[in-house]
Amino acid sequence: MTGFSSKTKALLIGLVAVGLAPALVVEAADVRIRLLRQQGKQLHVYHDRAAGAADGAVEVLVGATACKAVAGEVLRPGRGGDSLTTLIVLDRGGTKTTGMGRYTPQIREAVGGFLESVVGKGPGDKVTIIDTSGRDRDPKSLGPTDKSGDVKAFLASLPDPSGSGADVYGVANLGLAELDRAGTRLGAVIVISDGIDPAADKDPGATDNHALFISSAKKRGVPVAAVHIGRSGEPGGDATKLRNGRSRLTQVANETNGDVVSVAADADLARNLRKELDSLGRLFAQVDRTTCQLCGKTEAKVGALVDLKVKKGGAVVAQSLGSPPPRVDVASDDYGSCDAADAATTTGDAVGPACKTDADCNADSKCDAAAGHCVRRKTVKDLVPWLAGGLVALGALLGLWAWRRGEKRKRNALAAEAAERERQLKEQVDKAEMGRREAEADRQAAIAQAAQAALRPQGRDPALDQLLNPDVLRLAAAPGSAEGFDRVLKAGVYLFGAAEDADLRFQSGTVSTNHAQLEVERGGTARIMDLGSSNGTFVNQMRINPRQPVELRVGDVIGLSRNVLLQIHALAPSGQGGPAAPRAGRGRTMLEE
């Protein structure tokens, strides 16, 4: 090519290349079919995407039965435009010590890295995240989004788990409902959970969100991956819920032809979680669905091989039979012709040959004179969908009635339980008040007796004088107390509490470590002061302010929380038992008179 300029050479080379292009051989790539599902006369074929086939056409053969041609747009990367998303359900409820409940920085990084790997796989590929950190909190959601920054900001804003269990399937159903409202097309669902499922032992009559979620996923024709984060060191009481939770996660995946992944909660949890999630991200980001109308007629249910071809410019660019060919059971039926001229009418009746009268049609058809062709006669079979719809509606109404009846029974049971608790509490209060009144009456009688004795010429009786101005008191459990107690106290300072070194120690879980302080003076005067306890200190059912002493009288009832009740009694000179002093070493109590 001497004598030509460089621009001329380049132009000639380009023309030669263009001329040879049609002669180039197109080598077909393999398309892996993951799932086949037949719904009525529709066949849903879930397969790996074939990149670059946007202007091609799809052909599906089920044995010798063909499907209507479907445009190749469904195979293009980012084929959903702005409407395709993968739903990620994060279950961080449960214990704070293991699994997803810990939500450590390493786990957060692993989950975040996985979500970022899903975002942006192709134009329009997005993620939607719905998170639950406990049954006592509202779920948080994000998306759909294809921006890594949005994912990072959302994960950083999530609160720490509360430690309570969560209804993961109820949350997942909320995520599906949000996608429905947004008109978003769902590609896949991935549930990441620690396996504990409080709803596994739900109350009778409660909504089964687990079954609803499986049903919703099946209707959408999407596979669900269930990722189980293993748990270790759990108390024995959680064993049943853990087994049930794992079983339900497996059921979700199996019923939707998804995958189940289990990651042990050990030192390598974060690394292994990132590895498994990245693998799922690559898998589900590459799966799409082709829907086609079956054609032809089958006399009996058959199991047939399925072949999916993508043709571009007349050449096959992708074909499924390069991998082990999948099979599908095709039910016996007349699926009609795939010929465009033989399509169904707007009424859904099959179009038949031209006719003028019913005699021109077969026994199963009649002549539509206005349209000029035969149409299939209505049969009892045509009523089946209506009957099925009516039965479903009736079942829904019966289910709603049963649910409302169960809720009413629950409310009645709760009301009865509350009334019984109120009655028992009133009985305790009445007993305590009666005891206080009796003690006050005894005290008034003793004072009157002492006053009469003081008027006698020989002077007051020393025993009565001791009763009027005692130097010791008796502290005993009041009626209704959850813990027994009976002590005689000398003058001094006493510490109530659950601590081992407390002067007056109580084992009840409602008593704080250092609950309250009791000061008894030599003359019998007593004061009590709350030390900032959790459940409070009460005098005659009235809660006293912390750090403010309150003077006590004989007959008063001291409450250490509402479960431990103590009553003050005057100690007669001939009282049973000697006065018991607090243990030595505190430096605040008179040990002996």
C-alpha cells in the first residue's frame, strides 16, 4: 500500500473490516437457568443475564412445545431501568452478645461492603434495605438506591440492637409492601438473620407473617436467600427458638428455590460473612426472568427439557443447553397457538376458523357472527377461577373473623387478670391499714394507762415509763410482704439493702444494694431515709423523697419497693428476745447499752 497517505490507509483498512464483519462467526455463550415455574399457561424462566443481547430475541422450547417470542430487552444488564432492586432484610434483633445482635464494627463493615458490591452491578441495579433492631423499635428502611454513599450513611445511622427479639418476616413483608407502593420491580430477596424466631411459637390466631412472606415471594416469582448467622454460648432456654428459627429460614429458601447460607459466630464471623454475602451478591445480581406463553397442546403431563436461546441478527448469541439442561413438568392442556394471527381476543376466547353459522364450527365452539369466526363455548371450567376467587374471599373473611374473636378473648383475659391483681393489691393495703390502726389503738391505750398511773400518789410505774419512752423498737414483716422479717433494734443507724454488709439484708430482687437508712434514737424516735434506690422507699404507701429523712411512729408500715413491707412495733420491757444490734465495723451503731 505504498503511495497512499496515512489517512487513506486508515480509511481503506476500516472499509475492509466493515466488509468482512457479516462473515464473522458469532460464538454462542451459555445461559444458566436457575429456576422454572409454571403458573397457569405462563412459564417463568429464571436465568443468568446474557450481556449485550438488548436488540436480540428470546426463544424458549419446552421439549417440542414452544413459547411465544419475548423481546431480548429482559436480558440487558440493568434491564429494569430505575425500577429493579434487590431487597435486603437485616434482622439484628435478639441477644446483644452473639451473631447479628452484636453488630460489631467488623460485621457492620462486612454487611456494608456486601451491599455496596450489589449496588451498581449494571445500570439501574439498586438495593432496598429494611432493618429491625428489636421488637420494641420501628423498622428503618432505605431505598431503592444505587449510591454507595446512601448505603454507608444508612448503616451508620442504625441504632444498636435493643436485645429483644424481632418478627423478621413481618418486617420483610413491610419491605415488600413499600416496594409495591413505589412500583418497583423486585429481582431477589436476601434475609440476614441470627436464626432466633420469636414468631415460631406465636399465639394461636395470630397472623403468620412467615407464611405470608413465602406466599408473597412466590407470587413475585423471586428466589430468597436466607443467611443464618450462627450463635454460640446461648442459654438452654433459647435452644427451641434457635432450632425453629433455623428451620424456618431453611423453609423460606427451599420454598422459593433460593439458597441457604450458614456462617458460624466465631472469631472469623465478619470475614466469612463478607465472603458469603459477596458470593450471593454476584449470584442474585445476575439473575433475571423471562416470561412466555406456552404454545401447542399436550395430551398428558410431561417432563420436558427446556432450552432458552437468544438470537441476535439471526445468529444464536446465548443458549442454555451448554449447562445441564433443566426440566419442567408441563400440565396437559391446550395452550393455543403462538401465531400472532391466531392470538386471543380481548374477551379471552380462542379464535377459530371463519364462519357464518354455528354449523361451521366444531362441537366445542360457536360462531361469532359479528366477528366472523368461531369462538370457544363457555364451560364449567371457565367458572373455576371465579369459584376459586369466591372461596379465597370466604376464607379471608373467616380468617378475619377468627382473628378478631381471638383478639377479643385476649383482651378479656387481660382485663380479668388486671382486675384480679387490683383486688389482691387492695386486700394487702386494707390489711396493712388495719394493722396500723390496731397498733395505733394499742399505743393510745398504753398512753392513757400511763397517764392514769402518773396521777397516782406513789408515782409512775417504771415499766410503763419505759413503754412511753422506749429505747428499743421491734421491726417485723407487715401483712402482704414478699419476704419474712422480725428483728428487735437498739438505738443506732441501720442500713437496709441487698449488699452482703447491709445491717438489715433482704434477698428480694426489688431491694437495691444500698436501699435505705434507719436511725433509731435512745428515746424511741426513728427516722428513715431513702438512699436513691431503684424501686423507692414508702411510708404508709407514700413514696418518700431520696436523701430526706422522714420521722416514723409505732404502727407505721415501711415499704422497700412495693414487695417488702415492714411494720414498727413498740417493744414492751418483757418483750421476747433481746435487742439485736447491727454488725460491728460500720462505726455507726451502738452495740450495747
